[in-house]
Amino acid sequence: MGANPQSVRLAVDVGGTFTDVALEIGDPAADGRRVTSKVLTTPRAPEQGVIDGVEKAVAEAGIAPGDVTLIIHGTTLATNALIERKGAKTALITTEGHRDSVEMAQENRFEQYDINIDRPDPIVPRYLRWSVRERMNYRGEVLIDLDEDSVRALLPQFEANGVEAVAIGLLHSYANGAHETRVAEIIAEARPNLAITLSCEVCPEIREYERQSTASANAYVQPKMAGYLRKLEDEMRSRGFGCPFLLMTSGGGLTDLDTAVRFPIRLVESGPAGGAILATEIAKECGLANVVSYDMGGTTAKICLIDNYAPQMTRTFEVARVYRNMKGSGLPVRIPAIEMVEIGAGGGSIAHVDSMGRLQVGPESAGSEPGPACYGRGGERPTVTDGDVVMGKVDPARFAGGSVALDVAASEKAVATDVGAPMQLEGRLAAFALAEIVDENMANAARVHAIEWGKDISARAMIAFGGAAPLHAARLAEKLAIDTIVVPTGAGVGSAIGFLRAPVSYEVVRSRYLLLSDFDAGSVNALLTGMSDEARAIVSAAAAGVELSETRVAYMRYSGQGHEITVPLPEGDLTAADGDAIRKSFETEYAKLYGRTIPDVEPEILSWTLTVAAPIAPAPEPVEAASGAGTAAPIDSRVVFDPDLQRDADYAIHARTDLAPGMTVAGPALIVEDQTTTVVTSTFNAKVDGLGYLILTAKHKTAA
């Protein structure tokens, strides 16, 4: 094995179907190199898939485990546990009289005209929602002391009901968590092996429903995630990996293992967040200010809008939506997260014809076990990947670099039996129908997401990555009237590469109500100092010895309004004069959103957030597109069903490793690499830019 390089960083993304690994030695943009691997996820023991992928990458790189200087990990395991309801048996303890607040929710109708509207069931059923006698007001002042006997009276219920985790969500605990802390102490003393989540720690914000829902979700996934993460850490250490082990968060930052074990809910969207970070970096490199990132793996597809080189952020998102693409139909989780839409449309998504004769694709997925029919692992139902195989978009001889033998006959049989026969479609037409449904599902999700945010989806370039995205990007772009597609190098493991671009950071939020006319700089400084100390303790543990930066934001509104906007706070210790500066900033931000301000109404602050981050590399200068290398020569050709021509067509096959910067590829064509294939349909041409990225441009735009 070689000597220890200056920097050897390893990233792992555990998805529902595949586990992706990216290993970078030095700086790949300079004189370094990158090694990637993709293996099937092992759902019964996810850590085994991680070990398999890591050992494969390390062996290919020719290094020893001890040479690795940093490991970054992201996973969808917490998300899948919530969606599939496969978490721990969880109880919720609330203030007396409020046990049903998580079921009453916001009492709104997200689907106004559906008289049979379905709401998501709370994570904790009613028989496991218990109450204790206590009460605080919104200022954190005690109105009724905690009745500790009412807490002890609940202790027999834990064992009687087989409870594995408990969430504690008392009224107004965001302002004063003393009662929640004492309840936890009493329970921990009697039940030391019980996983306990305090809402005042995981989500110290106003709005009881969202806070209790978030605490319940954290408790629900904590035993499974904590067990997995600790076991993975032990497995990696036993194999000689002694470097720091960081976790990707939903907000696009990195945190340490201990924090991830306490708050696994912050990892819910960690995999997709890595993809959004990658797309943001690629947008900077290509000088594309406004893009849409498109990440399609084996189980889901994720779409994120990126404006002015920054992904949209949110503090609340939903999991397990009952109605596809319908805001309000899922369970709210209030954590820092990158805003995106995620649907059950991946390579493993299963197709079927329902009782009304309609072709449906997803959200059920074949995953890695048994996987698509073509994998030869026992799957018999048709998936999106099987449809791609039947259409000819996947070359069996070059799939996964030839290391995996695809069973084309199994795909043809599955598609013909479950799609072709019920819909009276023959051969590739059945596969085309399957592909059209999944592509339209993704296009519709992107349209709805853009409209909700007042954005024009067609005015953007698309950045496509993930094992399945390059196969579908051109057709999706056609449906969305997008003219430019970027497929980066290493697209098949894009999210894992994105992990390597993420900053070590942590965000702390606190709800403290303050009418701006009563601005008290002393109390605000004390609040922000405490938040800073908490965040710095976490970030410093993962990034020791570096200078850290702080970003502070207030969530403000006019008094009497129902929702807040974000307003940046001045740097340093605040003074009395900063009250006027904050007012002006609020009016500026409010006018940007609504085109006006409201006179004679006092602004108020509900919550405060503070983010501490380690430094990251400066943004690269946009790279000029390469030119003059001529037209690439194909290595082969095959017949593919072209969605635009709606018939079979001859597609040239190009090996991506043979394409030099400046080379062009005329559509229709397939550009193959070990972990994915880029389909250049008859309406697109492709070119390799100076970074080696594939740039697909609509032919009508080229002609113009």
C-alpha cells in the first residue's frame, strides 16, 4: 500500500436500492484522483453494504484503511423507516389535556373538495399518548408545578405496552425545558434502556403540533438509527479506519456521530441534500445561476430548485404524504432542510395496471431485494429499470462495466405480463408506456414544485445525476421545455460526491417572542451567546483548530400575521440601536416578497436561528466550454425505442471515458459509463466541456 496522502476523503450514501461510495485522494480538480463504487444495499444489515462498497473503493485506489483521513456518511434509512412505519414502538408524553394535539393537527383541509379526505396517521397512536400534570405559559413561567407522581404513574405502562422509545412534548417547553428535563430524569432512572427524545432539544420552537410531530419522529427512528450508526462505527474501526466519522444533515451541513445519534431526524433527507450540494457546485463551475437538480436513484427521484447558486432552504418539510405532491398531506418535521420534492420514482419503482385499467408506476419499489427482474435476484414484477432494458436504453454488455449480467428475457417477460397484456400493448410499446408514466410523474412533480414557489421551471438548466437520472433526463427536459442538461462526471454516485463538498456546520433554533418595540439587546445577546456555544461545541468536535463563522437570522412577521419571513441579523453583539436596523431589514425583506410594507403595524420576532460553520473552499470560477476537438467516433450501435420518434431507431454507443473535452456527440446516442448511461435522444446533441461534464443542448436551440 502507498504512503499516507495528505488528504484521502471517503463519502458513503446508503439508498434504498444502492449504496454509493466516492473516495477522493487529494484534489481531483488538480493533481488528485477520484475512485467510486456502487453496490446493492443490504437492507437487513445496511452496514454490510457500506463495508462492501468501501472495501471495493479502497482496494481499487490501492490504499490502506488507515490512509483515509475523513469519512462522511448519509442515508435514507430514517426516511424509509418513517414512510414504511418500521420504526420503534413509541410513546408520547404531553401536558394534561393535550394528548390529542398531534391528531387534531392544524384542522385544515389540504384537499378542499375531497369529502373522503385521508389524513396521515400520527406516528404515535392514541393508546400510547399519555399526559402528565404541569403547565407553563409562553414566556416559560410555571403556572402549575410538575406533578412527579403523575409521571411515575406512567412507568408501568412502558413495560406493559412494549414501548422502545418515548417523546416528551410539553406545552411551551421551547421557552423553558425544565419540566421536560425532569420528566426524562424520572423515566431514565426507572427505564435506563429506553430511548428518550425531548421536544425542547430536538425542536425548541413554537407551534405545538409541529414540535410534537418532530419529537415523535425523532424518537420513532432513534433506536434503529443509533444501533445502525454505532454498529457501522465499530465495523469501520475494526477494519482499520481510525479517522473522524461525520454525518450529512438534511440542511446540507455535516455533524458528528454523537449528535446524529441523539437527533437522527436531522438525517432524514441527508442523501438528497448531498445531491443538491453537488448540483450547486456544478452550477457555479458552469456559470449557471438558476438550475433544477434532478437526482433519480433506485427508489426515488428528487428535484430541487437552485437560485443564484444557492439551493432553497426550509425549516419545515413533510414525510409520508398521503396525497402525491399535495402539501399538507404528510407528517411535518421541523428541522433545517434543503427544500426539494421527492417522489417514489426510481429505477426500482414497480409498474402495475390497476382495477380501472390505468398504468401506475411506484411508489412501491423492488429495492435491492429482490430488485428489478433483470437483476436475476428473484424479482418478477416490472420496474422502471426493466422498462429501460426492454426499450434498449441499457446495454446489457456494458451495464456496470460488464460486472453484472442482466437478464433481458426476464425484463421482457415481466413487462409483457404485467403491462403489455392488460393494456394490449406489444413489446417495446409496453415499456415505452411504463417510461412515459414515470417521466410524466416526475415532470408533474417538478411543475407543481416550481409553481408553489413562483418559479419558471423551463427557464433553467437541468443538472442530472444518480444511477437512473441520465437515462431519463432528456425526456424529462423535453416535457419541461428545458433546453440544457448537465451530466457531471461520477453522475452515478452524485450524492456521495456532494457529501465531499459539504461544510461542517450546525444550526440551532430557539423560539423567544419579542415585540420589536420592546427590543432588549441584553436578553437577545444572552440568547444568541447560548445558541452559539451549543453550535460551536458540535462543530468544533468535527472541525478542530479552524476559524468558525456564524450566521444569524430572525423569523419575523407583522403582529397578528400567521407566518414569518427570514431576516438577517447584524454581526457581533447587538446594541439598542440595532432594533431600528432589524426593523429596516425586515421591511426590506417583506417588500421583496410582497411588494409593500404595512404602516402602523409593529413587527415581532418569534424565533431565532444561528448557524456555525467551518470554512469551505472558495467558489470556483466558471470554466469556459472546450471546443475544437471534433465529433466523437462511436464504439458500437444498438436499436433503441426513441420516445420522440415513437419507433425504434439506431443509437450510436459512445464510451464516456473516450470523450475528450470539446468533443461532440449527435443524438440519438447512448453514452455509457460504469455506473449509469446518458441517453441523448433524437432532439438533443451532446458536448464535453472543459471539466469533462456532458452538456446536452436541444437541437432547436443549437440551430437558432
